[in-house]
Amino acid sequence: LAVKTQDIPFILNDISPNMPILTVQNGLRAEEMLLASIPKENIISSIVMFGATYLEPGKILHNFEGDWIIGRAFVENDTEVEKIASLLNKVFSVHITEEIREMKWLKLFLNLNNCLPALMGKSMQETFSDLEICKLSIELLKEALMVINKAQIRLKSLPDFPLERLYALTNMPLEEAAKIFSNIMTNLSEEPLYGSILQSIKRDRPSEIDYINGEIASLSEKIGIDAPLNKKVVEMVHAVEKRGDFFESEEILGEFRR
């Protein structure tokens, strides 16, 4: 199932409930949405760690390699999962896990900063060459980690992204963390890399911001704490979607200095 999370409710009637469904969406809500019409034993969750950019219908740029992690969302893995993994493994490096939910929470952190290229209308490389923007990125991660810890949600390391890396990045001095983050993000791909949120905006489609940073903002409200940074970027991305133009870096930083 390759539509964006926000589009799932519109295609539920087109999905057969009698066959396995493999989700590939960012965020954590796709599987819950499918429960409206798909038996839980037919829902298989996955995490896509490789990068790609939509160019035009039928043309996609593969930006960088990465794993494809799969596991059943609501019941234990079985031979059906193994068959799907075997098929996908012909093209991608596939890992099977019994802890897909915990891994999806950690993957959310890797997607939290997709909002910043979306606000600026620029590639990842251009956006994160600005160290002040990278500092804001680190602050978004710190705030999200605070919310996750308060909610007592367990995170699980990904095959090529150990949980300790997130802890290290969010605990070191901000200036140092920003430089490391900038180096990582500006070297992800030789070709310009656009985050999933910006790619939707460029196609005049609603983005998945409510299911990325919005997940943190929503969770913070549920447990009675504040997450102003993630809440603010959700509002700003929706403003970009509505007005059709982007923010300059100084405008973005100014919003967060208030």
C-alpha cells in the first residue's frame, strides 16, 4: 500500500480484506486506519530506509540505499511474512522484526526534520547547509524525545541507526550537534534530495505533516505537556500548503525566537 497516510481513508473500499497488505507509510497511523476494513491478521507493517525522489509519473530517482524492515503490526510474524521478505529481498536488503512498532517510533525521529525543507522549498542539502537551521533540527529532536520519554514509549534501534545515535546527538552541545547533523544531511545523496513532505507540496497535494511532527504535537496534548516547536512547524507547513509559497530561513528562525 503506497499511498500517503492522509489518503488511506479514500481508498479503503478499493482494498480486498482477504489478502495481505504491506504498509510503507511514514509515521504510525497507517495500520490503525486499515483496521476499519482489513482484518488485523492481514496487515503487515514496514519501514523504508532507502531514499527516493518522485520526478514525474513513472519516473523516480533512487537517492540512497537502505533497508526495508517488515513485521506484523498486531499479531506475531508467520510464514507469510517470510515469503514477502524473500520476494522483496531480491531487490532490497530486508529485515524481519517482531518489534516493528518500536522501530517505527524511532523512524519517526528520522522524518521529523522533513518539515524544514518543506518550509523553505529547498533540497535537504541546501536546507541543512545552514547551521542555524540545523540547530532548530536538533531542538525538534530534543523536544520529541522529551515527549516520547514522558509518554513512556519504548524505542528500538534500526539496523543502520542505533538508538544510541539519537541519544548522543541530542545530548551533546548544540553547536557540535548541528555541525554533525549538517554533515550527515548534506551528504545523503549526490543528487538533490527532497523530503517526503516537500515532494507532496510540490505536487499540490496535502502533506503528511500531521502524521510526522503532528504525531508529537498530538501525543504531547494527550499526556498534558507542551511541544511548541513541533506544533509550530505543523502550523507553518499548513500555511505553506495554503498560500503556495515558502519561508526564508530568517523568517523561520524568527518564528521560533518569539
